[in-house]
Amino acid sequence: MKDSSEFLLTIGGILLLGLLISTVARRTFLPRVTLLLLFGILIGKEFLNLIPQVFSDRFDIIADMTLLMVGFLLGGKLSKEALRDYAGEILWISISAALLTALFVTLGLLWIGVSKEIAILLGSIASATAPAAVLDVTTETGVQNRFSQLLLSIVALDDIWALILFGTAVVVVRSFHHVDGNTFFLLIAGKEIGGAVLLGLILGFPAAFLTGRIKQGQPTLTEALGIVFICGGLAIRLGVSYLIASMVMGAVVANVATHHEYPFHAIEGIEWPFMVIFFVLAGALLEISALKGIGWIGTAYILCRAVGKYVGARVGAVIARSNRETRSWMGAALLPQAGVSIGMALVASNQFPEYRLVVLTVVISSNVVFEIIGPAFTRLSIHRSEQGMRDTTAK
């Protein structure tokens, strides 16, 4: 009974305070994601310690449910219209931002004397972005223009490139140790991505045909959440990326379902309560003490990742002949990082226990920094791009 009471009181309090924080965010320069994280840090274990253990123990399932909805909604941004209008920009910017970020971080760490194994691992991890934070900030701004549409489409592909880079990095580092099984690990990485894509396709096509039949032209919340959670459960059971699987399924439904205009539109109205709990708990569980040990390696990682994202996105935008706003602001909009990067750090730590302390310390501490300041740069970038487009139109 006590556990149930603590759980319900906590979830109710977080939701109501999340509503208050959203109201405050509209009157400040900080996005609500950052304020929710800061609130979580305040009530978390390193400060007031107000989150009961029974609630924090369930963070994984809350995170999984939230990211499944985020992945599905991002996949829906990869519609035929978006791909027709922005295909070149999406591919060039997403690939360039991922590759150059990994390159900048790797070279920067090598320059300050970090071993090549750690530099390569951290470089690949640096390429990942936080899709939940970017999606929420974009939604919060209410800006729907070419830049915001392009941003969400790029983020939808970003973690795919990050997983490919990370899988390659692990194989390279293992080869330095002359350890057998390099090809085997590459096959595992390929299974995680390829299996996720296949699962998304298998579930996406019947979902596209069947949704919206009960209530003509409008999928209901029940069927929307049902298919998304089934996708996540199967992905976890099969050991493939549920984020990629849900993105692929969302893209299939968006492109194949012709009998309704907004596939699973109901999810857009239910995801916010999950996001509130997700970001508050994420802040509560952030290890602020890790910042004490960040040192030169962590500082170099943060600076090189920020520069890599900016330069990488700009180079991709120049190649794709994007407009001035995209060239100037897309890199800054891609700064948030969490979730996938920590997962990769844990995998790297298990594969290479000798690098565990450095990799985990750097990734966890830098996530604290990027999760707090990253959303602010994303919101700034969206508003500046909107202002730039207005100025161009006015001329």
C-alpha cells in the first residue's frame, strides 16, 4: 500500500509541477525540457532526494514508452512530401553532422594525448543526438517551417548513423587488441539496425491499412498506443533497436496510409505527460557529481562535439545547397544528447572493461551539460531561422 501511495503521489505531483514549469518556460529564454531537467536535478538524489525508490526503479519502462512514441512521431516526419522536398538535405546534413562530429571528437582527444581506442569509442558515441529533447522543443515553439521540418527529419536518421559508426568503432578497437570475433560483432550491430528496420516494415504495412477503420479517417488512441507498444515489446524481445523500429513503422504509416491524413494523430495529444515524467526523472537520476571528474578529456569532448555538430551540419547544408538559415543554425539545433549515447557507453564499457571509467565518466558528465544547454540552443536556432525567413520574405 505504501509503495502504491508513494507512486501515485509522485506521478501526480510531477505532472502538476510539469504544467507549472511549462507555463514558466513560456516566459523565460529556457525551453521547458531544460527547466524540467533542472527541476528533476533539484528533487533528485543528489539534492533534496524527494523521488521515492519505487518510482525511480521504473524509469526504464517510462523511458521506453516515451521514446517509442517519440520515435513513431519522428518517423511520421519522413513522409513522401518531406523526402521529395528535402531528401538531399536530410541525407547530406545528417550524414555529414554524424561523420564530422565523430572525426572532430576523435582527433581532438588524440591531440590532447588520449589513447586511440578511447578516442575512437568516444568519437562514435558523440555523433548521437537526443530525439526526445529536439522533438519537444520543436513542438513547444509552435514553429512549423522548412527548418523545423528538416530538423525533425534529420534527427530521425541521426541515431541510425550513430549506431553504424559505433558498431564500426567497436570492431576497429577490437582489432587493435587482436581479439577474434570482429566480424561477429559487426553482424550483431547489423542485426540491431537491420532487424529494427525489418520489424518496422512488417508492422508498419498492416498498421497503415488497418488504422482509422473503427472511427473513419481518424485512428483512435487505443489502436495507436497498442501498435506502438507492440512494436517496442517485440523489438526489445528480439534484441533490436526499438527506437529505429518505431521510426520505420511511423514512416511506413505516414506514407502508406491514404485513408487518413494524420496517422496516429492521437499520440500527439498523449505524449506530453510521458515526456514530463521522462525529463523530470532523467534530471533526478543525472549524476551531477560526475562533473567533478570531467577534466580535460571531458572538456575536450564537449567542445569538439559542439564544433563537430556545427561544422558537420554546415558542410552538409552547403553541399545540399540549403538556405542561409539552415547553414547557420542547423548544427546548433542538434546539440542535445542523451539516452542512446549512454546506452552505447554502457556497451563499450562491457566490451572493454579497461576503458569503463573514462568512457562512462565522460559520456555521463557531458550528457548533463548537453541535456541542460542543448535544448536552449535548439530553441534559439528555431526562432532565429524563423526570424531569418521572415526578414528574407520582407525584402
